[in-house]
Amino acid sequence: MINRIYETTRIDLRLKLVTSLSAQKIRCRAIVDTDRDAVIALLSAGFKDRHRFYWQRGIERLARRKGPEGRQRYGFVLDAGQKLAGIILLIWSTRIREGIEVKIANVAGWYVEPEYRGYAQLLVSVALRDREAAYLNISPAPHTWPILENQGYRQYCSGLFFAAPPLVRAVAGVKVEAVSAGRNSPGIEALAEYEMLREHASFGCIVLVCNHGGQLYPFIFRRFMIHSGLIPMPGAMTIYCRNQAELTRFAGNIGWYLLPRAMPVIVMDANGPIAGLAGIYTERSGRKYCRGPYQPQLCDLSNTEFAIFGL
């Protein structure tokens, strides 16, 4: 009898909840500047492993950043009338591949409050409806991998390679120069990627250029604390290189630049061990997904949450 009363009460409460939610005007809309405080609060509630300051700083940087024309600055929210109940945070950028401009959206945060999870697919459908754009998810939790694959994502990176570049012979005659957020040498300012390099320096990234015989090779890193061992070790996460071969080629030069700055390890996207580099490959972390017509290159995380928000 008690069990029957309990079950009846639970069903009644569930029906009241569904009726209450149905009575509300639930809609999915683009995030606007006046949502910023509510968005930060929602993301802080949904990602408890991230400090509120992480989201606050990142949203402020997005507010100042110029993205592709015609694209939302922040992404989409599930608006329940009196509050925001869900969010897909998008960071838009462009890439030039074979002379064609490709629009990229990094899904930097996805959360829906438990009582509104029935509307999660609506939010996803609206946020990912641009068929001409490519979508990236570079920090998916393991339990979301099957969900992403059901949404049409495909895995393009399976793990991480932890390289010990001081063990690699440096290329002779190479000068390593840091890029600042202000003025730089004429050669650096003439690089096709210069505005991107300078902007990432303003985000706190470590931006370097290797000069070899007058040819300049740009790289971007972020300080990264490695917690996989018994003792945390500082390293540098690769945010950008033109291709993995260039990073491998100049790893010794970059490693000797980073070593006295307390970063003895370079971490990079990989699908297996990297020939020519001493280090360890793992698939325990680092899996990344893409969706749409464009597959990103390994070691290109520019204009993503890792670059703009930090690690």
C-alpha cells in the first residue's frame, strides 16, 4: 500500500513537472550581450570542474573578438522565459584550405539543466544547422562520445603525444623568436598568420617563430600542467603549427627555448607515436571530433577554447 502511494505520488509529481514545462514558452535563440552574466552562471553550474573566472574571462574575450560575418558571437541558449536553461557555446573562426575559406565552429560548452533535458535535441538541432560550416568538439567527456557519433561527428584525433624535445637534436642555424601582442619585427608582421599570432599572444599563449635561413615557421603553445604521473609536470600544449612535420622538424629548437622557462615537455595531437620524436603516446585523453565538410589538421587548435579560454 505504501509503495503504491509512493509510486502514485511520484507519477503525479512527474506529470506536474511536464505540465509546468510545457506551459512555459521554451525557445532556442542566439546569445546576446545582455545574457553574459546568466551564461557565465549557467556554464559555472554545468561545469563544476571549471572556476567561474575561467568562463568569465573567456566570455569577455569572445565579446572583444571579431568572428566571421553573419555568425553568432557566442552560440545559442535554451530560453525558458524566466531563466536560461541550456547552452551551446560556439567559437566561430575561419580557415583557408586550398584557397577556399572554411567556417569553423568550436563547440566549447554544452549543458542543459536536468529538468529541461527533453529540449536538449532542439538546442543541438538549431546550433548545428549550418551545413556549410564545420563543427569541432575538442574536449568531449568519454560518456558523450556515442552521443557525438549519433549527431554525425567523426573522430579525427585519437590521443596525445608527450614529446621530450630537449632529447632531439636542434636544427643548426635556427633562431627562435617570441611574438608579442604589440609590435614585432617586419618579417614576422609580414606572415600570413600574423594577426592570428598576435591575437593569440594577447590571450596569454606562447607564440614563437623559428627563423631558418630567412624562412619563418610560426608556432603557438599554451602552458599546460600534466597530471598523469605521480608528480604534476609543466609542459606546453600545441595550439597551432602549419603541419605536424614542421613541429617535428623544429622540436629540438623549440624545446631548448621552452626548457629554461620550465616547460620540458611538448604535448601535441596525434594518432600514434611520432617518428623522429622521443616521447609517449596515449589514448587516455585527447580524443577530438569534427562534423561537416572540413577535417582539421592535427595540432591546429587556434581560435578554440584551449587558445581563448585557457587550459
